[in-house]
Amino acid sequence: MKNAIVLALAAFVWACSSEPTLEQAGKPSVEERTPGALKPGAPSTAPVRPGPGVGAQPIPGTRAVNPLKDPNSPLSKRSVFYDYDSDTIKDEYRPTIQAHAKYLADHGNEKMLIQGNCDERGSREYNIALGQRRADALKRMLVLLGARENQVDTVSLGEEKPRCTEQTEACYQQNRRSDMLYSGEF
């Protein structure tokens, strides 16, 4: 019985071993040894680990940048603006929405909250309904582009969270929007 166990264990260890690759067998590999060295224009390959809050967190001492916080990333754009009394998403926001949908599809543990907002014109009830239609329209587009339904929640803030409080058209335009917030931001 002991011999059978020893033979089975030896067979298991032998089966788990692998042949060395050409690189391991005779040809040494070359790697960059300069800390933080990157070729100009090359994306960062710094390791990341999942962490609480938004996205992956860089490991201390590396150069990884969270794309949600990078001002050069389309993911840093978090608002979609609308015409007066409309919930139609303009074509100019499609690249931003596609980037967010891809990010959500690639990061299944991420959650997003879309806040629909309106300017102060219209009744409180009407603005709550319009803000919800705006948030829902953005969610539908994100889901159609790859995000999962359960990753995105919506809420209407109506006219309760203005960016601008002046009674001008320029100010009203800033308040007619949907804002995209990721886990840890709401």
C-alpha cells in the first residue's frame, strides 16, 4: 500500500513538471534593469492590484496611473450634456460613452451610478422625471455597448444639484447633464 502511494505521488510530480522552453534551456533572455524605464510613447506596464474604491490601485513604487483619474484618458470625462427639455444623447459623447462601457465590461467588479440632472426651469416633478429619463438613456447606451445591466444604477437629482446658479443660458447648459460616478465616488 505504501509503495502504491509513493508511486502515485511520484507520477503526479512527474506529470506536473514541464519541459524548459527554448529561452530557459539555452538562450538567456534580456530584460531592462533600469528602474521605471519605459520606451518613449509606450504604455505603462507597471503591475497593479485590485483595491477598494475605483479601479485597480498601483503597487507602491510603480508608475501605473488609474485611467479614471488620468486627465488624458477619455474615462476622466464623466458628464454628458443635453439640449433643453431633451434626453437624447448627442453623437459627440459617443467616444466617451464607449470608453466607459468598455471599462465596465473589462472590470466586472466595478459599479457605476448615473445621476440625471436638469436646469431650474420646469416644475420639481417634471425635472425629477426628466433627470431620470436622461440617466436611463445613458445607462441603456452603456449596456448596449458592453456594460452589464447590474453594473449601472441610475438616480434623478432633478434640479437639486446645479453646477451653476446664475439664470443664464450658459449656466442652464451646465446643469442639463448626466454625471457618471464609479464605486467609491458615491
